[in-house]
Amino acid sequence: MITEKQVKKLVDEHFAGGEFFLVDMVIKPGNHISVFIDGDHRVNIEVCRELSHFLEDSLDRETEDFDLTVSSSGADRPLKLPRQYTKNIGNDLEIVTVAGAKITGKVLNADDDHVEIEQVPGKKSKKEQEKIIITLKFDEIKSAKEVISFKK
């Protein structure tokens, strides 16, 4: 069976020192491999295609057959790495803490240890809203997703 360690090593080799990186992967029985990548900017289809071809060429189908899917870690997938929070500075996130609190707000800052969110509480008129700055360590975050808004 193809292992996560094998695939991770290949993805890291392909993206070494660049702006793209592995976020997650799932290998199901029968060697159904799903690889999710992200970048310091946005990931386009060409980046996914190049990685897919690289992995296809690097894994030996004659030894072990496999099914491979490479895609971006899109807005529907939770953020997993500090690097993804940095990329989202200025964007809105919906965060659920380990304690169960739900926080929605704009990412002001992020580093390897924590993220700083500007939260606007309640549904008051815009003049009455008081902004709150919340700093969370990554081990306090259960899940975080981008908030998609078509208003801008």
C-alpha cells in the first residue's frame, strides 16, 4: 500500500522552498489518494495538474495501482496550518474554539503560534458596533473556515 509518508515526501520535494505546500491528504483502501494543497497566494488548476503529473510519474503503477486526485484546499475545507491563516490576513474567518465558542471576524495578524481576529459583536447599527480584538493560539482552535461573501 502507498503510504502518506511516501506521498508527503514527494509533494514536499516537488514544492521545495516554493509558495505552494501540502495541507492534507487522505489515502483510502485500494490506494485512493486525495491530496489537498494550498499556496501563499491562490492555487490554480495548472499547479494541481503539474503536481498530479509529478506524483503519477513518481509512483510505480506497475507495482501498485492507485487512483489520484490533487486539488486545492478550497474554501469549503478547514484551515489546518498557520501558513493558511497568514494567507488570509484581511479576510473573514469563522472559527470554533476547543471550548465551543464561535467567532467570526477579520484576520488582522497571524504567525506560527497564534492568530489575531477583529470581531464585530451583535447586530447593532454600524455606528454602535464596538470592535473586539481576539488573540487565539492555534491549539485553542478546533476548526476555522473562510467566510465566503459576494459583497465587496
